[in-house]
Amino acid sequence: MASVRLNLFESYPLIHQARNASLEGVGTLHMLGVEMPGSISFNNLAMIVSGSGGVSEDMSLSFGLYSLNGSTLSLANSASMGTALTLNQTMFSWLSFATSATQDITPGNWYFAVMSSTTLGGSFSLVINNWTGNAGAVGGEYGGIFVRGKLSVSTNALPASIATSDMSKEGQGITVNIARQPYILISA
């Protein structure tokens, strides 16, 4: 059976109660496992940023595409950007950037990692999912495989490899922010 070619891929459907919120802290790497249903040529991606009026600050974003082999996540591709944003009103805006190299993402399991920071510490936010967690998913016991979470130590760059044991996953009694993941759009 031939592989399906994709033109677009969303990390989650935007219509599913997306909201804007800051991701947790400078130096925090958030990771989301995704199932890629087909192949896609990967060199462009976009995220949505929001903010409110009367603010100027610098924002830095890093994105990493990771594969999982056994219990090690390995960096396959990445993209970073820094931008100065000024707002005179409440807004939503697309931020798009190119990856370090064009790559064909094949069907299967992949992991998206995101780090963000702002100079003022939160005047701008990424549009994220609305998963706020519950006792069974966040703060409860979940002994399954690693699906999403955050790196348990602070970092200032995307690591080349990460042991899944170094990731705090859902159900390990940590904050609700572990389930918050930014909306990511990949276009071929």
C-alpha cells in the first residue's frame, strides 16, 4: 500500500477549544507525541501567538522534531526564531519559520518539542490546547508510555537526545501545565 502524502498537518484540531496561555517558564521544554498519518515534506511550520495592546517585547521560539528509539528521543530536525513584537491592540498572529533542513517525515510516531521565552515574561502567549487535565490524566497515576510532558531539568537549547526517564509525563503528580501544548501547523 502506497503512503499517503499530506499537504498540512495539525498537532491537534484547532477547533477543539484552543485558548491562549503562556507555556511554563524559560528553559522548559514541552514535548507532544503525534501520530503522522502520511508522509509530509517538512521545512515550514507555524504557531499562533496572541497578546494585548501597548506592549513591546522580544520572543524566542525553538521547535524540535524528535524520533523515539527504545527509551531515547533523538532530534531529527529543528527550527528556531527570535522576533520583536509590538502590539497596539489585542491580536492573534501567525509566526512561521523554516526548519534547519528539508526532511520527509514518514508515517508513524513522532514527537514535537517546543521552548519559548519572552523578555517581559508573558505579555505574549502561544495558542495552546484546552486540555486542563483531570485526576486520571494530570496529577493522577498514569503508568503508560510517554505521550506528552516536559523535560524535568531546565535547558537553554534543544538537546540532541533525551532519555524518556528525564521527561515528566502526565500522571506524575506535577502541574496541569504538563498537558498544555502549542498548536503547530506543518505545511508541505
